[in-house]
Amino acid sequence: MTDEAGHSVLDDTSSNAGKWILLALAVVYIAGSLYFLFDLRGRITALSGEQDASKAQIADLGKRIQSADAQNETLARQIGLTKKELVSRASELQRQQQAAEARLSEEQKQQIGQVSGEVANVKTDVGGVKTDVASTKSDLEATRAKLESTIGDLGLQSGLIAKTRTDLDVLKHRGDRNYYEFTLVRGAKAQPVATVSLALKKTDPKRGKFTLDVTSDDKTIEKKDRNVSEPIQFYSGRDRLLYELVVWSIDKKKATGYLSTPKGAPVPITAGF
């Protein structure tokens, strides 16, 4: 099919369609380009904002770093001053400690000297006391050896026995009994001793034996062949009190000893002992 100019209608139609296609493509391209440009601009704007925020953060961090540096410098200065003060204080404390140690050492020396003197005095006193104690112990042992208790001739336990005048003085000071010292002459008449009478009949110095008569309550009892330092026992008085006599020495003519009576026994009016 052709027109009056000799062109075909099909060719015109094809030409118009191609133009519209090109126009559509151009529109799409332009639209795409515009979208890309807008999107790119948005991204750039966002990146710029982020960059500004980063710059702000970096600036704030820088300020913080500067502040921290300033604080570090201040702290460093403070630490430096503290170190100096500590060194000075330590030196002062060391000096005081040395002075205190020296003073304490001197006081200890003085106290040790004083204590040593006191200990020496105490040792001297203790030595004296030990000597006194030893002497007293020796005296007590000697007295104990002399003052013995034994069984009397009646089979009864006697009190302590004095074998010398010194022992008799010790017994007298004890004060638990009455003591009367006597010296009897062989063959003489009966001698009053306390509330009884004693008469020496016989002596045997070699054997240490003697015989005497004891008169008590109007009765005479013969104590025959008794030994020196042997307790001779008998009862006397209304209450039947136990009397003891001891002869500690004899010779051919006399006998010496003592008579002991209980504290409650009658006391002679003329007690010469």
C-alpha cells in the first residue's frame, strides 16, 4: 500500500514506532539518571552528616584527651609532692626511731645495771638466809636428835625426853608441861620435888643404871635398876595424873634429872624450879 507521493504506509508506521521507542528509552534513561543522582546526593549528604558527627566526636575526644593530659599533669605534680613529703617523713621517722632506740638502749642498760645490783643483793641475802636456814635446820636436827619420845616404864608413850639441861630449857619453853629439875644424893633422905618426894638408893655408872624411891600420895614405889634417860612413869593425885621423871646423868654419889607433870597438876607452894 502506497500514498500519493509514492511512499508506502508501512514504512511510515514503522518509522513512528521507532521514534516512540527511542523516546521511551530516553525517558527511562533520564528517569534512571535522575534517581541515581538523587540517591547519590542523599548518600553524599548522609556521609557528610556522618563525617561531621565523626569530626565532632573526634573533637570531643581530643578535648577529653587534653583534659586527661591536664589531669595527668596535675596528678603527676601531686604525686611528686607526695613523694617528697613521704621521703621527708620517712627520714624524720627514721631519725626518731634511731633516737628512741638509743634512748631505750640506754634505759635498758641502766635498768639492767640496777637489776644486777639488786640481784647481787638478793643473792647475798639468799646466801645469808640459806646459811641461817642451814644453821637452824642443823640446830633443829640436833635438838630433835636429843628430844626423843619413847615408851616409859609403865608401857605408856612418854613426851619428849630431855637428856641435858639445855634440852630441858627447850622443853620448858614449849610450855606444854611443868618441869622441875633435881639433883639427888645417894643415901640422903627423900627430897621434895614438886608434890612428890624422891630418894636415890643406888647408882651404877658403868652400866648406866640406878635405883630410887618415889613417894606420892603417902605411898612409896621403888624404881629399881632403871636406865639413864629412861622415862619413869607413875600416877599421882586425886585425878590420877601421869607424872614422868628422867635421870640424864649419874655418878657414884648422885643423880641429876627432872620431873615433868601435866599442866593441870597441883603446883607446890615453894616450887624452887
